[in-house]
Amino acid sequence: MGLGGDWSAEPYSSAHVDEAAAAVEAALNAGITLFDHADIYTNGKAEAVFGEVLARTPGLREKIRLQTKCGIRLNEQGLEAYYDLSRDGILARVNESLARLRTDYVDVLMLHRPDPLMDPAEVASAVGQLMAEGKVRAVGVSNMSGPQIEMLQDRLEVPVVGNQLEMSLLKRAWLESTVLVNHAEGTDYSFPHGTVEHCVRNGIRLQAYGSLARGLYTGAPAAARTPAEE
């Protein structure tokens, strides 16, 4: 999320590409091979610099798993942000991500946020087309509850493989909502009860974002922490 500079319209530089390459190399040396993106991260620059790294590193694409997300639209139609999981929106944004990433496919496409106007049949149609074209190999979700996943799964012809949620020692609603069942304190947490259980029962892998609380547990000063866009 932090690759490519800041969230302004300022273009990325060769130094940003070098920084991305160093980050990728450090991750690989640590045994990390799954790289997570989203079309909106630093307004597309995160994907673009990663694509530059892929282009200049022969064989790298075959060594890693790549996922990206779509569904959040920023600064369009006079709005600061809104959610869009329409068929046309999914198809357009995935093709744009592939172009920036300089790859023919992503291993996993994550649906970034639950769109209150989404039609599960439209989502399934878009996902089905992308998979038939070889552009997407699996589908997951982000920030969705168990019932929302169930609603999508009723129409999808492939299983939802992952659910990306904010989970850390600081953000514990996902945990507290389970252990505080039948406790008055449980009402203090808005995390949808049953979501973790639904994922466990159906083999949906939980992916934690913000697991280091945006630098809190690595000593970063508050002013230097990346703001949450999720």
C-alpha cells in the first residue's frame, strides 16, 4: 500500500521503483511470496512500480503469488469515495490493474468492500468472465461478513478463498466479539458475529491487514504511520 510515493497525483520516480525492488527482495529473502495490492493504493502507483519491478526481474512472476483488490472508487462523480462492485466496474478495474502490474493474470482477485447496491449475479458474471479469460485464478473478499460472503457464494461458481480483515492486538473486535458472547461488554464491538466461524467452516483463509497497527508495534512515530484507507 505504501509503494510508489504518496497518494497525490505526483508521478512516481525511479527512486520509488528502486524502493519497491528492495522491498520485494527483502520479502523474498524472508520467505514471503504472496504480494497484496489494490487498484487504489497510492492512486495506482503501488501497482505500477511493482509492475516495473516485475518487468525488470526475469522469472520473478513465476516465483510469487499476486493478488489485487477492486471495489473502492476514489474522487469520482464528485464523491470522495464510494463502493462499486458492478460487473462493468470489476472488469474495467481488473484490466487496468493487470496493465499497471504488467502481468497477464492475478492469482487472487479480492473484492475490496461490500457494495450495498451490488447484484451477486453481476459479480459472478464478471468473475466468471475474468477466470475464463485466464486473468483471475481465484476470488476472495475483503471486509465482508459471513452472510455477505454467503450471498455471493450462492451465485459464484468457484469458492471464495479468502477474507481480508483488519486484525491485530490493537484492533481486536474480530476476537472480542466471539469471547464476549452473552456479556454486556460484547455490545461495544461492532464486528459481525459469526464471520470468523463462517470462514473456518468453509475453508476461507483469513488475511490480516494492519496486523502491526500501522507501525505501532514496530516503533514508528504516530505522525509517520500510514493512514488507513480500508
